[in-house]
Amino acid sequence: MSGAALAAADLGVGYPGGRRVLDGASLTVPAGRRLALLGANGSGKTTLLRCLSGALTPAAGQVTVDGAALRHTRRGLHAHRRAVQLVLQDPDDQLFSASVAQDVSFGPLNMDLSEDEVRERVAEALELLAVTDLAARPTHQLSYGERKRVAIAGAVAMRPRVLLLDEPTAGLDPTAVTEALTALDRLGRRGCTVVMSTHDVDLALGWADEVAVVVDGRVVQGAPDDVLADRAVLDRARLDQPWTIAVGARLRELGLLPAGPLPRRVDDLLAALPAAPSPRSTVPLGPGRPPLP
């Protein structure tokens, strides 16, 4: 699984009787990188993902994969969807087979592959998403977090070069979030390019190589610690500043953190703090005598 560079240039999308959701939106995702897509509800995150996947034809602009333009013809879309897969926010919009294995095999079976190749892809996807033990389980008996990972496994079985995920951690408890992110880390190590939309600025700061904020119909993109420290951009997008940046900046003002990039993760922030002083030992000198200072 090798990643591909994904880009969008000057996308414009509007809906009948409504405002223009995207108006000159541009985005670049280098091959093999992880990008977090942020923005308020209704900002256009899902619309942008649908354009990138080929599910929506923009009124203006262009999507490219490794420099080749997406063509909205039957043949063009077929080729694009072999390279770029979109996983929707609600897994129940994508799971419909009787069992997990059957659902994950659906895409490869429609690619004219041999049975052995289909089995190999299904086994690989189940292992990458850590759901091999669920292969025979009916999909309706899965937890919400399990259904999310199975939906991703179905896309991974297509061996895409770019994986687009719409709010993959939404509605999950902390353990399920950790499991989902661990699975995405496995995909990253395979070289897959991953774009994940999220409202969680702290998750984006710690997980992504780059972030892109959809605001006012356009995209502000850059390094996580640069974009997510920009209060003007965050205010326009109605996003909070990640707490590690806010706390880290205050600790630096107090002289407790050194100069340089602020820590992006909780563990890194704690490790950067000075060690607590060891308790002063006291030696009693006898009855009624105070300890040595």
C-alpha cells in the first residue's frame, strides 16, 4: 500500500437556494502524510471530502492524485475510487452485509479479483484494523466503535492510496478512540495517505502531520502547532485552541518551559516540565530540638 499525493485547487461548491459552501478552497496532502481537517459544523468539511473522493462534482476547481486530474466520467471515477476511498461518519451508512467478513469482502469482490486475492485482502484489512476476531460476527451485533473500524476495514480492503475519513472518532469512548487511532497508525506505517476530519483540536494537534481549517469557504493549511496557535483563524472557524498549546504557552511565560516548539501531546508536555525538587531531609537533634535547616 503506497500513498499518493492528493490536491484540490480553487474548489467551488454551492447548493440550490443556499450559500456557496466552498469558494476557492485549495488543499495539498503529500503522499504518505496524515492531515486533520477541522472546521465548525456546516463549514464544508464533508463537502470537501466528497469532492476529494469524487462523490461530488464541484462547480469550479479541480482535484488531482499524483498530479493527474480527476475526470468525472464513468471510467475516470472508477479509476479514482480504486485510489481514493471515503469512509462516512455513520458506519451504518456503509455496513449492510450479514457478517463482518462478507462486508469487508464486498469491494474486492467487485474488482474482478481471484478468490485467493479477495481472501488475502480481507485478512489483511481485518488484521490492520484489529477486528480479525470479529470476522464471523453479524454486523448488527457490533458495538459502535467496532462498526467504525469494520467500515474502515472495508475501505482498506480496496488497498487505496488515499483514505478519507469523516469524523472517525465521533461518538466513541476514550478506549475506542485509542483503538481507532492505533489502527490508523498501522495504515500510516504502510504508507497510506490519510485525511481525517474532526472537531477535536487536541487530537488533531497530537496526531496530524498537517492540519487544514475550513473557514469562510476556503482552507487555511499548515503545520499543526502553527495553525492551531493562530487565535485569529481559530476564532473565525469557531474552534478552541488546543489545551496543550494554551497551557504550554502559559508555562513558558512562567519560565517553566524552555524556548522552542511547544509540546503537542500531553506526555511530551509533562516530560518537558522541570523535575519536582526532592523533599528536604530532616534529622532530629533530640527532644525539643528543631531539625537542621
